[in-house]
Amino acid sequence: MPKKDSKHDMLIRAARIEFAQNGYSRTTVESITTRAGVAKGTYYLYFKHKEDIIYNIIEETADNISSILKEEYERFKNDSAPFYDIIYDIIERSVAEYMSLKDIFMTNPFIDFEISPRLAKFKHENEQKIFEYAIKIIELAIERGLVRKEINVAEYGSILIGTFTHVGKELSAKNQSNLLGFYTGLLRDLMLRGIGS
């Protein structure tokens, strides 16, 4: 498979539009490549099957969220921002990133992580990328006395990830991206009251 380039990006953008407008089952490789303005064979240089492009989109989103947490961890580690702001930024930026999947998940009910073992495994593997930095942030907060020492770090990391995943899905489903700031502040305050020292 060739490395990601402009044609890869064009295929991803085209697939998002096709899935949003036509749903997964009515979208074809040909409709994706036509919208992207590339030859049908070009698709197969990057993806083996139609469903592989969805995995690619999910993986890119997980990588983006993992990068967000890594950046926020570095800010926190270097005392560039208070914990209160770090948690707000993590939730806001992660929810916004998750909401970018709206065109896929809200229009394609077949994509069900609980039903599909392959999707469930894929989701778990990608959540691990995100989980690593969530844990580092919480451990650093404990070390600095900002979070109670007796909390279960792994459970709280899972709660943090589950929070922005659920909120992103709900705001996307209800088409309420304008409420992102409100829910982000509310969630941050609730979470910090629950674990604050």
C-alpha cells in the first residue's frame, strides 16, 4: 500500500461525502472514485475493500485524538496551563474530533461496534492509543496533588474517553455542535468535582 498522499486524502473526503449522502450500502467504490476524480484502480492502491476506508477514517480520528492528548499532556507537564484548562481542552478538542465522524456514524447504522467483532476489536485497539495519554495526564495530576490518590486511574481514564465519545455522538446525533462549549464546561466541572483533592 502506498503512503498516504493527496489522492488518499481525496478518496477519504469523497467517501465521507458519499457515506453521508447515500449511506454505506448504496455507496460504491466507483461512486467514491468518481467523486474523488481518480481512476477506480487508484482506490485499490490504498484499500482492499470498500469497508477498509471506514477503518482508515476511524484510525485517523483515533490518531488525532491521541495527538490531542499528547499535546495536552506536554502542556500540563511543562506547566503551560492549569489542570482545569487541560481537562476542558481535552474534552472540547476530542469531542470536536469525534464529531467529525458524524457523516459516517449518524447515517450508517450498520456500523455497530457491539455487533461487529472486527469493528469492536478495531475500536479497542484504537482506544488504547488514546488511553495511554489519558492515564499519563491523570497520574501527573495525582503526583501534583490535584486528584485524589485513591482513584482508580485506569477506570478514570476509561471514563474520560467514554465521556467525550458519548458527548460527541449525542451532539452529532442531535446536530447541536453549538452546545459543545456548554457541555465541555459542564463535563469538566463534574469530572473534577468527582476526582479533585
